[in-house]
Amino acid sequence: MEKSTISDPFKEAREGKGFGKLNDQNDLVTMVLGHKDVRKCAHNWKTFQSGGEEIGRIVIPSEVHIRETRQIPFEVDPPKHKDYRDLLDTWFKRPLEAAYQDRLYQIINDIVDEALSKKTIEVVEEFSLKLQSRALTLLLNVPSKEADLWISWGTHVFRSEDKALDSDKANILYDYIDNQLDIAIKNSKNDLYSILLASEINGKKISKEEAKGVMILTFAGGRDTVINVVTNSIAYFADHPTSLQRLRDEPEILNTAIEELIRYFSPLTQMGRVVTEDTHVCEHAIKAQSRISMCWASANRDERVFENANEVVLDRKLNPHVAFGFGTHNCLGATHTRQIMKILLTVLAHKVKSMKIINCEENIENLDEFDRKVGFKKIQIKFNKR
Ligand code: EMZ
């Protein structure tokens, strides 16, 4: 099997009963697996709630023990959700501006040049983590040197090598954000911290705690996800040099290729919801106060929707993937991620002839019934110039 392959561990359960079960810290989760069911649940935010009292519970693994700040707008339901979302949408659409893209191009171009100049490079730490952190300075509009500190935190802000949930590590992020918000309170600039603190909803200023909730989400939500999609894309093009050639020959497929890679990799496996009333999913009874998850990774391999779902079809025409979620809570960082991918693929196609995977260690999520590869812990690659 090629190293970049990400198989579909959910197939049998999805095509059989339609759901799976996962014991997360003694709190059972019903994993919804089919594309149609996943979209139905995501749509029904009243029955499947994000903004419940227990902060962190919709994340799997649950973060109730490591987080007290509500992530915004992720852990808020309509109608309040819309107020936050309206406020944030403009800022998170900045990646569509030419000046933003020029700076992102510089960042990515430098990292690719660095990879080409080395004999081999460990892509997770030395390529993707750097790229993600440096690109994030643009999204926050803060000095580029801030990225050095974020890089030192490693690939996940809440997880460490030996712990799936590491509260010491989480506290480093919370203290950092508190401090940055205090700086912005004293001296307002044109960065996301200051913009948030100056914003109002229905005539009321956003509190520091609310701003902190947005910032935590911005740091946590787009970290391992972006790192995985970047690393997996590099591995894919290393395994498929003809696909890289195809991007050169047919640049018009760039956008569909990006959506396809994001569908295939589905860097966020699932997202949970808390059930507010006794109900059913896939003809299976679900109790109020229990949890479901919408398994984006499984929905994105549903053969009823995607022909040859386990293949990367770079020019796939219809691609209603749910890798960025679906409905009200769809990913706020999607525009930024798509720009990263667009520039990354363009630079790779332009500068790189081939890449060779020297060795790698897979990153496997253990989800009781299912083991799912999300990417790599490490992957050593040799980049060859064109
Ligand atoms: C949460 C989540 C958001 C969570 C879109 O996903 O990402 C996870 O990696 C974080 O641990 O706190 O931000």
C-alpha cells in the first residue's frame, strides 16, 4: 500500500447499521457514519447541541477537564451564534485579499525552498508545523516572529507525546492568550485580539472571556487539522508524481483538486454534539444528555454520494464533502485553509520535480471499533528540484 493511503475503517458499520459506538472517558458517543445522516444531524442544532453547559464536551476526546473557556462561535448555538459569526466572517475572509495571498505565498515559497535545500526533511515538524504557525500570523495579523513561539508548542495545543489531553500544555496557551489580550487592552492595534475587544454585539462590548474563547478556537481548531492536510498532501504527491505533473499541465483543476484532497484526508475525523431530547439516529434510540458525533471522515467515503470514494480523483466534479463540517457551524477557517492549499500546490507544482518518502510513522486515532489514520507523526522526505 502506498504510504499516503488513508483507508476507510468505517465502511462496514456505515453500510450496515449506519452508526458506531465509542467510549470516550466513560461517556458513550454514538458515531453517525452516513453522509445523509451526518448532514441531517448537523442541520438539526436544536436536538444536537453545541452550546450546552458542559464546555468542551462536544470535542472528542472531551475537553471538559482541561478547558473552562467556551470556544466561540463553535460552542454557541443559534441565534447567538449568528451574532458572533457575522462579526467574525469579514475578518476570516481576509485570505481572499491579494495582499494576504502575496504574504502567504512568501511564507510557503520560503518553506519549500528550505525543503529543497536540505538532503531530507521531517515534514510534520519542519514543514507543516512551521507553515501552519507562520500562516496563522497572517490570520491574526500579528508580527511574523510570534510564530517561533507557537512552533515550539508542537503540533497540538492540548495534546502532548504521552498524553491525549495535557492540561499543563493547555495552560500555556491560555496564559499566552490572556497576556496578548491584556496587551491589546492597553494598546489597541489592527490585530484579531484588538478587533475582537473593540467589537460590539447588540450594542454591548465583547468581554475579555469571549475574545479569549475566539482566540482559543483559532489556535486549537486550525492546528493539527492544517498540519495533517499539508503533510498528507505532500505524502500524496510523493507517491503520485504524475498527479503533480497533472497540476502543471492542467492548472484549471487546481480548485477541484484541493477539495478532493481535503475530502480524502478529512483532517478532522468527527465532531460531537450533546443530545437535548430522546431521539433516534439511524433507527437507533438515543437518550437525552448523551452524545453523538458526526463522523466527517466516514461521510466523506460514502459510496452512495462519492463514486470511487476511496480514490483521489483530482478532477472530481460533484464533491459535497463535509470535511469542513456542515450547516451553521461550518469551518470559519476554511477560506484560510483553502488559500494555504492553493498556494502550496502551486508552489510544489512549479518548483518540485518529485519527492521521495524515506521513512514514516503513521498517526492512528483509536476509536474503539475503528482505528483511523489521520496522518503522520513523522515523515522524512527528500524533495527534488525541477
Ligand atoms: C476544538 C476543535 C475545533 C478543540 C474545529 O475543531 O479542534 C480541536 O483540535 C481542539 O482540541 O478544542 O478547537
